[in-house]
Amino acid sequence: MTKEKEQTLGYTFRFIETLEFEIIEDAFDKEKPGNLSTHLQFGSNSEKQTIAVTCRFQFMQEEKPFMIIVVKCIFELEESAWNRLLDEEQMRVTLPVRFASHLAMTAIGTIRGILHEKTKGSKFDRLILPPVDLKQIVSKDIVLENQQNKDKES
């Protein structure tokens, strides 16, 4: 990544959408240990100069989900930031690993708040999304190719 692209990138947190929230009470047993499945997806919209980060978490026991939450966060980049990341010739946007991790961490923090609010007062309100090691998930620059119309809502 060039020094120019490593500079601070201006953006605005534009939109949050909960795509899925499901509790499968029959699949939950408070006596059994659980685990967590994590999935991150990035998208872009060249027309709106936005980056979408979609996070999916499944709380599971014995390989069966008992809670699923999927949230999309939309970040609008300043024009100068977008232009630094855009390769017009290749029609792709490259997110430096540190910037991609920052957006992902912001989205994960947002999910923590949504999870808290949606489970408040229920038997699931003690479930907390644990720290996520993004170095395992976002280990290199994220290249988003030909995404102009793919993510219409961003």
C-alpha cells in the first residue's frame, strides 16, 4: 500500500440495518457449553462512494445455532478518500487492512449494542459478544472488484 493510501481516510457512519435476528429457544440449554461462528463480508457502491460491512454471528451449541444476528453497516467515504482507494482502470476499490479492520470493529461494536437491546429482559440477556480477533479475519487488504451496482442499498 502506498503512503498516500495509508493516510487517514475520512468517512461517515451512514446507515445500520439489522438483516436478521433470530432466537431458537428449543436449541438452547443453559447447562451446555456454546461457541460462536463469525462471518464478515465487505461490499461497495461506487455511485454512492460507500462501503458496506455485513457481520453475521451465530451462537451455537452442539453445532446447532440458538441465536443468529446479521447486521449491515454502511460507511460513506469522503470523495478524496474514495478516490485514493479507487483504481478506476481496474474498477476496484482496495481497503487497506487497518482501515478495513477499523470499519469491521465499528460494525461489531454496533452489533453488541443491538444484541444487548434485543435480548434485554430475556433469558439471553447475559449473552455478550466476546472480543473478536480481527487479525484472524482481516489479515490483508480487502479488494472489492466490480461492485458498483452489486450492493444497491449501500
